[in-house]
Amino acid sequence: MRNIKIEKAVQNIAANDEIEIVERKGIGHPDSISDGIAEAVSRTLSRTYKEKVGHVLHHNTDEVQLTAGESDPKFGGGQIIKPIQILLTGRAANEFTLPNGETHKVGVDYIAIEAAKKFLDETIINLDIDYGTVVECKIGQGSADLRDVFQRPNAIPSANDTSFGVGFYPLTETENLVLKTEELLNSKDFKKDHPYVGEDIKVMGLREKDEITLTIASAFVSKYVDDVDAYLNMKDEINNIVADLAAKETDLSVETLINTADDETKKDESGYYLTVTGTSAEMGDDGSVGRGNRSNGLITPNRPMSMEATSGKNPINHVGKIYNLLSNEITREVYSDVEGVKNIDMVILSQIGKPIDQPRTATAHIQTEDGYTIDEIEEDVTRIIDRWLENITDIKDFMLEGKLRTL
Amino acid sequence: MRNIKIEKAVQNIAANDEIEIVERKGIGHPDSISDGIAEAVSRTLSRTYKEKVGHVLHHNTDEVQLTAGESDPKFGGGQIIKPIQILLTGRAANEFTLPNGETHKVGVDYIAIEAAKKFLDETIINLDIDYGTVVECKIGQGSADLRDVFQRPNAIPSANDTSFGVGFYPLTETENLVLKTEELLNSKDFKKDHPYVGEDIKVMGLREKDEITLTIASAFVSKYVDDVDAYLNMKDEINNIVADLAAKETDLSVETLINTADDETKKDESGYYLTVTGTSAEMGDDGSVGRGNRSNGLITPNRPMSMEATSGKNPINHVGKIYNLLSNEITREVYSDVEGVKNIDMVILSQIGKPIDQPRTATAHIQTEDGYTIDEIEEDVTRIIDRWLENITDIKDFMLEGKLRTL
Amino acid sequence: MRNIKIEKAVQNIAANDEIEIVERKGIGHPDSISDGIAEAVSRTLSRTYKEKVGHVLHHNTDEVQLTAGESDPKFGGGQIIKPIQILLTGRAANEFTLPNGETHKVGVDYIAIEAAKKFLDETIINLDIDYGTVVECKIGQGSADLRDVFQRPNAIPSANDTSFGVGFYPLTETENLVLKTEELLNSKDFKKDHPYVGEDIKVMGLREKDEITLTIASAFVSKYVDDVDAYLNMKDEINNIVADLAAKETDLSVETLINTADDETKKDESGYYLTVTGTSAEMGDDGSVGRGNRSNGLITPNRPMSMEATSGKNPINHVGKIYNLLSNEITREVYSDVEGVKNIDMVILSQIGKPIDQPRTATAHIQTEDGYTIDEIEEDVTRIIDRWLENITDIKDFMLEGKLRTL
Amino acid sequence: MRNIKIEKAVQNIAANDEIEIVERKGIGHPDSISDGIAEAVSRTLSRTYKEKVGHVLHHNTDEVQLTAGESDPKFGGGQIIKPIQILLTGRAANEFTLPNGETHKVGVDYIAIEAAKKFLDETIINLDIDYGTVVECKIGQGSADLRDVFQRPNAIPSANDTSFGVGFYPLTETENLVLKTEELLNSKDFKKDHPYVGEDIKVMGLREKDEITLTIASAFVSKYVDDVDAYLNMKDEINNIVADLAAKETDLSVETLINTADDETKKDESGYYLTVTGTSAEMGDDGSVGRGNRSNGLITPNRPMSMEATSGKNPINHVGKIYNLLSNEITREVYSDVEGVKNIDMVILSQIGKPIDQPRTATAHIQTEDGYTIDEIEEDVTRIIDRWLENITDIKDFMLEGKLRTL
């Protein structure tokens, strides 16, 4: 028997609050870069372990410190003065022994650095990885205790910690719009046509009753922006594109503000949000794991949130990762498969050392559509949760296949 | 006119949920150590600036990466193998020019390292700061833009970013108990009598209806624990002490679980939570800023939370710090001064470049005691909020005097 | 009048000693790699300064610390476990102001890292620069004093220090053979046919009267060596090649010993000098600047030597570099242009703050061929020395063009 | 039979050259600090190993990179801006297994950092070790090969490398004076009376026939120097003291020049050699191991020298250390015990893998006093050399007891 509880939500859903605040840090924000690297390292290590040993070995690489570099952006060009420094920490198994007694080494540092650089290369188009970044690795080997817990031959791993994950579904209109806005501006197609828009895009959505204000901070790539006029035209262009998106996504009225800190009295670079690489990590803004988006891609103070950094944790026994991802999946499935669910949020709490399919509690709060009661849907929801818990190790496979968002 | 709104809370308060989860990472948890260092560095820099220039200069030191060391704890002793590595990043003004044209240097790196080490020395009793830690400083000088914004001669600084803070009051019984438990176990008096209890204490509270389960992970200091028997007796002792505290603080039933990952079949160190220094940072657990407690000392998924790291940000114009601290202060005062308020939470949202006393919105959600209406209390609450916003720069002074908790 | 002195050498020349020891650390030895990087960084910075400002600005990049990585070489393959860490230090001007008052930045860190990586890429064929090295830059800006001295508008710069350089010519047969051996084994043509020979080749020559023993430590590249037999055959091959070279270069009898620490009782990698990359820097051997070859490419205890690291010092006013290179050039020219010179060594000593063309002393010791006296050749030698001192700034140009060996 | 050879020196001794150059970098010079730290770390590790295991385990800690900090010296005070960064590298055994099969850990990083800081504390009086230095440790574990060689149970260890050491005795008058000058200015007694003289003292001696010029660069400690006048008086004071010493030590005429780069037209700090700590490592001057004094304390281009860094190498099998120290001891003893020896220099060359008491060659070149021949003394000298080689492991004990100078 798993400790599953279904309760009627006494909380209102965020969409009904008079005021709603939603934030997303784009993939090029220093915190998101850190998250992305942490997850890329974990995923690459997991795959390497699986290839070499047949299963994922212990690791947690959810600690990345990005120290900003220094740059000298100029309209039409500019240069990097000092590279971005990226410190990878955490721990990972660097040796394994086969049944035949042979011990093999795993090049953890090499693999981690490769994974981090390849991620950067794919993610930040205008960043020169070779000379514009320094990636250092101080990943240790973890304490023996931790590894003991990890390698027990149970089919179901034991929880590494007492910790919890949360999830909710569906998104409100504000949440949806904030997410879509960043995703559009950072999509491959968009970048092709608008190479001047960097990946460091922060979208802050404020809904006051029926009016949404989107405040967007978007780094421009200096070599594609010839002068102040070009910059201002480009801002207008983005504004129009976001307005079109908003019209498509919501009926609420939407106002968009872009780079509001710009000082148009300035004739040179100093008044505008100009970067050489498209991310403020090149100068002034540090980043680290777990300080930005939650695992559904958003920061939502009106909603339940977990403080756990999902990115970089191992997908085998680290409940701080697994239960967050699981809650996302469960709430999504419940909403789409169970009739009458208007909103669901849930929390799953582990107890250290206990099998991860047996949480201390897995509790869902559900707001039903008019005409439905909790009693009517409880069984269906319970079954879905139970099945996910039963198949909890699937999360690891989804993660290895890159199917799960963590930022 | 400040954009202050008072609304009736449509959300239930956490205390009424059937399930409630509350967590606190003790002062010796690697994430809390990172927070504490970040704030200590900011406070020391602020004081130095004030002393030398008359006012606080630009800085944000809210990035600290703690990389775990390596240790070899033994019952009755043990040794440090590899020190804890602490990387300070962020940025801070390292020069200022007096009205007479003289330029003076500020030894930012020296000051930051001194502040970090002194904080560690005061906080982690059994950590050998000299040889058991390496504190490196890569604090940069920040971008010129940021500093421009900072030094505008307005009485009221302009917001450094579009960002928000949240707060709520009062604490539920679970929240209160979790907080008090850690504070007791880490109090000076308690440590005198129980030197074997390290500072790395994580308290996870789960309330299911009327029953609270406190799961405590508490690092023991190896030199004070002679053997397994001593260890188990000490666990009992803590258990009793926490039971007494619980009895005093709440009428709910409370069960306490301590170091549940211990494996009592083991006769040596490997089965127990033993450390040389009292913190898991000595081996295996990294830490960084902003991943642990919110600025009221707790992690509360049933409550509004901000993702902003409060610790280490400058108290002048960084709304990610100021609005969180302000929300805490406001909700506390409203609750204590306005009759009829059962629970209040609030959110304050800035707009980059606008004076920080003029937020984009400052909205309070209030649940009233039976017999009271929002209309009756709205004016009082508004006045309190308005007065705090008017005197918003007081936050800086409170912070300089060390009066505000950030972790 | 320059303080030039010509003296009869009372010292014997090394070639006449009964015992002579000569060593060369090949271009892939960790110390030589460090020297090479230091010089590449200085040369690249010098060119950049010249391009941007019209002349070379202050810098000294003669401090590089290479920390060995970790590897797992296997016959026929192997992997890198941990990258080689390379720390660039020293100082360099990172800003300059044009006559029109405009201040420009120089991306010293970026340029230095680029120069170091490109040098590695060209020098160590089988080293994976991207993921197998971490190049960090802590080059500072130097003290204002130093820079003052540097920028005085004299045609002839002032000496940065009280320091000396030495040189001698011609090489003895042992010296010549040691140098030629390494140069052959590290030549492009040789590598094409013998890709299994790494760049980390140390040649120690011992001449006892008429017999030379060459002890060669040569790292093999594991992927080109399938097994122990292949390895042993390859050693034989090298042995033959060196024997042929020796026969061509000297009439003395020459014995060659290669990788004498090999343990042929071992059937696996552990008994042989096998590396993934061709340099022991991948595992176990650190390196730093100035600990290997002197600027003529050799370590010669029977000859005058300077302790100054030539590589990485600026070619404008750092006499520790300039006077060593100058002594090499002068002695070479004297030997080839002045009849009757059998051997010449010389020392040039600066005095800090004085023009570098006015050394405190420039003294040559000359051994003449039978039938010649010092008096007969003194004038010619003096003229050559004087002309080189007069044109001392040419050294900078030769260095910029890459014409001067420093290791 | 050891390969010992005694030859008549065909070389003149340095004292007879018309020109002689001798240099000593004082204990506070950045290169000497690096040497001193390297040796302190090796000595402390050796003692720890001996205490725990009964004998010294494998290590080589002869790589230290000191990166200069930043300071702001002022007459009468000043401050440290940025600490001196010290990177310890090399390798050392961090585990050993007792005959009973128990494996114990050695806290290499902790021990190394402690040794380095304690050395600094004892050596540089005015350096604030706690906040004015950052000591980081990247000491690895060495390759398995190296450790194999090391742990063979022979009474006499095998040479770790093909390498040589050199030594000579006695010192010339110039050599003696240069050495004594620095030793006096850095003696405890002198510092008591002249606290304004820092430990970074470089002495360059030039002898031209009968005239010696001592050029001294001596860092002053700013807090003990109130103004320019005080500084100039102090320079005079040092000058007088050195003159007195010279009169006592030599009959040659001696001129002393102190801080000749000073610019007395300057009224502020910028014209003088002023430091907060007494070493230029605080600002502008980096340092590393093996670039300064040879193991007899001097740099002597007129004499045989080895490029090997003696400091930090293990005293068990690293011939680069042992043979240099041994040559110093042997030549000293030969000179004092064998009548008729005017000057002796010697070289000892190892062959990797062979017992260190069986060098490839140990050759002494001797210049006899008038009336003596090599034949007469050969036997005595040979016996001394042979006895030292027989008891070569004594070098380790002398080193552990701190009896041998390495810089």
C-alpha cells in the first residue's frame, strides 16, 4: 500500500487570484546555463555508466558555479576580455568492478567537461567555447555511505534523503504565456531570422485581474546591431512578435515592456542591453544551479514550489529530482485523463533509506470542475499515481532519453 | 500613490491543510553555510563602505560555492583529509573617489575572505578554519551599467531588476516547531551541554491532520562520541529534548525520528552520521547560496515563496533582497498590530529602474478572524505597508545592524 | 662607451673535460611545455599590442604552472581521466590610452588562453586540447612602478632589474648530439613515419673521454602500440635511428639507452612508458617555467648558465630575457665571423633603471685557436658586441618574428 | 665498486676570474618563498609518514606556484587588497596499508596546507597568513609506476630518474659576502632592531678584479616607514651595516647600492620600494620553485650548476635532490679534511632504476694548493665520496632534522 491521498483543494487556483506573478529565466540566463550544464553532465555520465556497466552509477552533479567573465561589447562588434569561469562540483563514481573482478576507471572529469562544453556549444550560439570559457571540474567521489545506499541490489532504489517534490497542472494563462514567450524567442527558427536576440531572456509576467504585463529583459548580440537606431527597431520588432503570440495564446489584454532599463538619452553602448555573446554571464552576472526555474520551467510564487534543484541530481535514488519530475508527469496525466479535474497539485515526500516507490506521503489536491466531486474521481487519480510509483524507475529512462524538462 | 492592494485571501492558510510540509536546513548545512557567508560578506563590505565613504557602495555577493572536502571521522577522533573549498563570487566596488578627487582602493578580496572566515569561525565550532578550509575570492567589479544605476544621487534608489519578494505571518504550529527545534539544537546553551551535536541539522516536519512527524538529520562530532553505544544514547538524549520542546510548543502529537539512515547492524563508523567538524560539508555535501531556507528561515511548499537568494545581495537597490525582508517585516507588524488578522501573505513586485519605494504592486492577501472583514482592516494595513515603503531604506540599516534574518 | 671586456678564457672548454654531462628536455616535457606556453603567450600579446598601439606594452608571462592530469593508457588505446591543468600567471597591460584620449581594453585573459591552447595544439599532436586540458588565466596587471619604467619614451628602454644573461658557442660534440637527437625525434617528418613516439623525450648525454652514452626517456603513444612486442620493436627502431644520427654527427663512440626503467617481465602496460597523449604531463609529472632547458636548448653543468627563465619575459626591457638571447646571438656571430676563436662564452649584467644598451658589464671569455692571441681578435669581437648592444632592440623584432629559440 | 673519479681541475676557480657574478634571492623573494614552502611540505609529509608508517612514503612536492596579490602600501601603513595565491602541486601517497591489512588515510592536503602556512608564518613576519594568503592544494597521487619503484624493499632505493647533482667548495670571497649579506639582513637579531627591512632582499654581487659591487634590492615594510626622509635614512643605515660586514668578511673593496630604482624626485610612495608585508609577492612578483638559489644558497654562473629544484623533492629516491645535497656535503668535507685541496667541484649522475648508492658516475674536479698533486690526495677523496655514497640514506635523516639548506 502506497501512502496516496487525494484531497479537495481548499486553495484557490492561481488563475483566480486577482494578482498573479510568473517568471521564467531563459536558457541563456546564468542560472539556467548552470542548471543546463548540471543536467547535461548528469545525463552524459548516466549514459556512460549504462554503456560501460549496464546501469547508472552513483553521482550528483547538481552544483555548478558560473563566475561571470568580462566583455567589451560595441555596436557592430566587441570583444571578450576575460572568459566565463565555470566550476563543476558534486560527486560521481569514478571506478567500477565487473563481476570478473576487473576494476575499470571512468574519466569523470573528462566526461563532465566534455558534456558541459558541448551543452554550451549547442545552447549559446555566439559564445566562443574554446577561449571564452574556462570549465574546471572538482567533482569528488562522494562518501562511501552514499554509495552503499546506492548500490544495494534492490529492484527499487532507496531514497537518498528525506525530501519532497511538488507539481501542478494545468498552467494558467499567464504561466502559459510567459513560458511560450521565452520558448518562441529562443526557438531555432526565430533565431535564424533574428540572430541579434541572445539566449539570455528573462520574462516576468504580472497579471492584475484581466491584464497581463510582460516585462522582458533580452540581451542583444552586439555584432548584429549596428547602432542605436537598429537596436530600437529590433526592440519594436520583438514587441510586435510577442504581441502576435499573446493574441494567439490568450484573450486577456497584454502589454509588453522590453529592456526597460535602457537609457535612450545615451548615444553609445552604455545605455543599452548589449552583449558580445547573448548572455549577461559574459559580464556581471554569475549563476548557479537551483536558483532559477522549477522543473516545469517556471517560477510561480502563487503555486506550490520545491526548493530542490532538479537539474544534475541522479535519476536513480535522488528523490529531490525524481519526485519533482514524477509530480509533473502525474499531474499532467491526471488532468488529461480524468474527467472533471480543473486543477491538480501534489506533493510527494520521501523518507531516507526507504524504497522510492513507497513515499512517506503522496498527496494530491484537486479542484474539480463544476458538477464533479472528489469522491467520483478519487479512484482514477489514485490508480494513476499508484501506477507511476510502481513504474517509478521509468523516470530514469525518460531522463536518459532527454524527454524530461528540468529547467 | 503607491500601488498597494489588500485582498481577501481565497487561499486557505497552510495550518488548515490536511497535509503540511515544512523544512529547515540548520546553520551548519552546506547550503546554509553558503547563505551565511554570502550575507556576512555583504554586511562587512557594507559597513566598510559606510565607514570609508559614508554610504554603502554597489555590491552583490550572493554567489558562494562550497565544494565538500574529505574527512576520516572515527569514534573518539578522526582527521580532515582535504579542506572544504569555498569560492566567493559576485561583484563589488573596489574603488571610490572622494569629492576632493582622491581615489581610494577598497581591499574587497581581503575583506570578503576575512568576513567569510570569521563567520565560519563563529558558526561551526569544530571546524579548523586555518587548515580545514580554503576560501578563494573571485569577486569582480560589476558592470558599469549596474554601478551607474546604483550611484544616482536620488534619496530613494532605483530597483536593480524586475523582481519580487514575498512574506507571510504568522507561522503555523508545524512551521514554528520546525524552526524552534533547529534553533534549540544549535543554540549556544545547548551546545555547551551537548558538544557532540554538530551544526548541520536538517529538520523536516510533516503534519498529517493533527500529527506531526519531525525527521531530523543531525551530524555528530566524532571526537565527542566514543563508540556506538555512546552514539545511540546521545540520539535518545536529543529525542527526549525535542519531545520536551514539542510538548511546550504545540498540542499536536509529535513523533521524532533522528538519523533514520543509521544502520545499527554496523559496529564501526560506517553505519552512523559521524563527522569530524559537525557538518557534512567536510565530506560529500556541497552547498551554494539560495538553495535552502527562505528569508524567514523555512522552506514551505504550502506557502508563497520567492526563488530569490536573499543572502549576500546588497541592501540598497537589490529588490530580490529588500522586498523579501520588507514583506517579512510588514506581515509581522500587520499581524501584531491590526486586530482581526488571522493570516497575511504578501507579494511586492518591482520594475527595474523605478524607485524602490514605488513598486509595480504591493499586494496583501488577508484571512480575517471570524467577525472581521477586509473592509474594516484595509485602511490600517494599507497605512502600515505605505509607511514601510516610505521608510524602505531602513531595511539597509536593520541589515547593517544584523537585525534581519536571511536564512 | 659600453662596458665591454674581452678576456682570455682561463677555463677549459667543456669539450676537453674528461667528463661532460648534457641534458635536453624535449618539447613535450612538462617543463618545456610550460616554457613554450609562456613564450607563446608573450609573443601573441606582443603582436597584439603592436597591432593595436604600435609598440609592445608591458607584460611578463614567464609563470606557468602545469598540474599533471590523470590517464589510463592501454596498449592500442586508453583514455584521459582528468585533464591537465594549466595556470597562466604573470602580468600584462590590459588597457591603453591613445593620443586622442580614448582608452581601449585589451582582452589579456582571452588572448593568453587562445595563445596557450593554440601552442598546445601545434606542439602535442595527440593531446585533446578541448576536453583534455583546462587553461586558467590569473595574469594580473603588474605594479604601477614597473609600468612607469616601461613606458618612458626613451628610444632605448631601461633595465627592469639587476640581472644577467650568459651564452656560449660553439656546441661540443656531446651538446650537438643531444640537441640533434631530440630535434630529430620531434621533427615533423619523423613523427609522420613514427607516430607512436610522443613529444615528451628527455635526452641525457654523458661523455666519458671518447665515449658518449645517450639515455633517452621517450613517452610512447598508446593507441599506436598494440602490445608489448610492438613496443619493444619500436624501441629497437628508435635505437637504430639514433645510432645512424650519431654516426653522422660524431666520431666518438655512442651507446643509446631507451626507457631503461621499463620492466620487461611485465605483460601489461604497467611495465612500459606508455601514455595516451605522448606526454607524462597527462599523469604524474607537473611542470613549470624556467626549470628546463636554457635558451640555447640545453642544460649544461660544465658551462656557464643563467637561472633566468627566458620564456615569457617581455622582449623590451626584461634583461633576464634579452641578455640571454643577446649572448647567444653574439657568441654565435663571433665564432663564425672572427677567425681564430675556438670557443667563446660571455656574460652581460644589467643595472636596474639604466638603458639596456649600457650594461654594467659585457664580458667575453675567449679560447683561441692555436696561433691566435686575444689581442689580435679583441677589436673585432668588441665591435660585434658593441653593434649588437647598439641594435639591442632588434632582439624584440626577432622574437616577434619567432626567430629566436628560448627552450 | 662505485664509479668514482678524481680529476685535476683544468678549469680555473671562479675566484681567479677577472669578472665574477654571484646572486642570492633572500628568503622573502617570491621564488625563495616557493622553494621554502615546497621543502616545508616535503619535510612535514616525510615526518608524518615516518611517524605513522615507520618510513617515508613516496612524494614529490617540488611544484609551488605563487601568484602575486595586490596591495596598497602607504608611508606609515597601507592595506592588502588581494591575497597572495599559492598553489601547491606535486604528488604524495595518501594511503598506506599496514602488515595487518588495515588501510589508513593520510590527510595530504590538510598537512600540506598546514606546513605551507606555518612556514609562511615563521618566515614572513609582516604577512597576515589568515586573510592575506590563499593556499590551495592540488597534490595528486602520482603514477603507479613511480610508486612501484619507490616501495621496492631494497635497503637502498633505486633512482627515480636519470639526473645529476653538482656541488663545489669553498665559496669565493664574493660568494661568501653575498650570502652573508642576505643572511645578516634577514637574521632574527637584525630584524628586531630594524623591523622596517622586509624579507624580500635580493643581493647581486659583481666582482671586477679586486672590486666588489653589491646591488641590493630590499623591500621596506611600510608601517615602519613614516615618510620619504625616514626611508632615505633607513637606506643609509643599511648601507653602513653592510659596509661593516664587508670590511669584516673581505679585504677587497666593496661598494653597496641599495634600491637603485628609487626615484627621489617623488614625494609619495610611488618612488620607493615600499611594501605592506616585506615581500614583493604582495604585488607584482610571482614565484615558483627551482628558479632561484641553488641548494648552496647561491646563483653562480661561473660555477657548475644543476637545473634541478632541490626543494620539495623526496629525500628517498629523487636523485635530483639527493645528489645535489650530497655533492654539497662531500665537497665541504673534502675541503676541510683533505690537506692540499684548494677547490673542489663534483657531479654525480644517476641512472633510472639503479640503486642510488651506485651512480653512473661521481666525478670530482680538484684544484690543489701549491705543492700538492692529485695523486697524493686521490685516495682520501675517494674514500670520503665512497663513504658518503655508502651512507647515502643519511641524507634523508639530515633533511628530516632540518639540517640541510635547500635554498
